[in-house]
Amino acid sequence: MKRSAILAASAVLLAGTFVFATRSHAADLVAAGTPAPAFTLPSQDTPAVSLSDYKGKWVVLYFYPKDKTQGCTIEAHNFQRDLDKYKALNAVVLGVSLDSAESHRSFCSKESLTFKLLADTDHKVGDAYGVTVHDMPGIKFEARQTILISPSGKVAKTWDKVDPAVHSEEVLAAISSMKK
């Protein structure tokens, strides 16, 4: 009897894990050429940041899963490393996650990040841009996806699957090629 109870509990646990691991809200990212949805979100060091604050600039709006995790830290460090290159291209980098502004403040302080990280705690901006959100027991996080917004306010390019180790270089190359 004990063995069958253990097997039944294991099956429920495995089934539950499988169900939770696959629950996600996936949508199509906004299409290139369409107007970028307006937004205003709190950041780590200012009450609010709006897309309109960056009119006339390229905006790298990168969505990432979670502050202080390995892949997100690598991606953030690479954007930080390349900030001067972005500035030379008239571009700004804005990171977005479901984390709070306080979490962003701690992450920026710990990792010496100087660009804005935006708190999309209710996923409204992620929804507006079609960013996938994953929902697992005890944790909800946005997928690693990026939207490049042109100085005219239109979506120029999107990345659905991102390798954090090389993504900053990919975005810089895209901006450089579009500026010509």
C-alpha cells in the first residue's frame, strides 16, 4: 500500500510540475513598422520613465526574466559595457522586467548598472508589446525578448529568442545597419 501511495504522489507531483512548467501567456511581438505603444513605468531611480522621454532616439527596450539571475546579469553587463557605443548611435537602453523598482535599485547598485531598468509589475507594457510571460508556482517572469524602436517612434526590429552573451552586439549591429 505504501509503494502505491508513493507512486501515486510521484505521478501527481510530476504531472503538476509538467502542467505548471508549460503554463505561459504567449503572444506575437509587435510587428516591425507599427507605432511603438506608449508607456510610463517606474525605474530604479526616478518616479517614472516614458517612451516619449526618448523621442528622436533609438530605444532598445529589452525584456528580461529576473533581476540578479545569471543570464540577466550577463545581458545587463554587456549592455552596460556597450553604453558608449549606444550613445554614439543616438540610442538608449531600457531594461524591463516584472521586478519592482526596489529590486531594480538593488540589482543596479550590486552590478554597477547605470541605464534605466523599468518595473512592469503588472505586465501591462509587456502585454502591449506582445511579450511572453511565464507563470510557474511562486514565480512569474517575462521572456527574454527585445524591441528596437526607431527615432520616429516605430518598431524597427524585434528579437524573439535572445542569447544574453551576444545580444548587445546584435542590437548594435542592427542599429548601425539601419542608420545607413
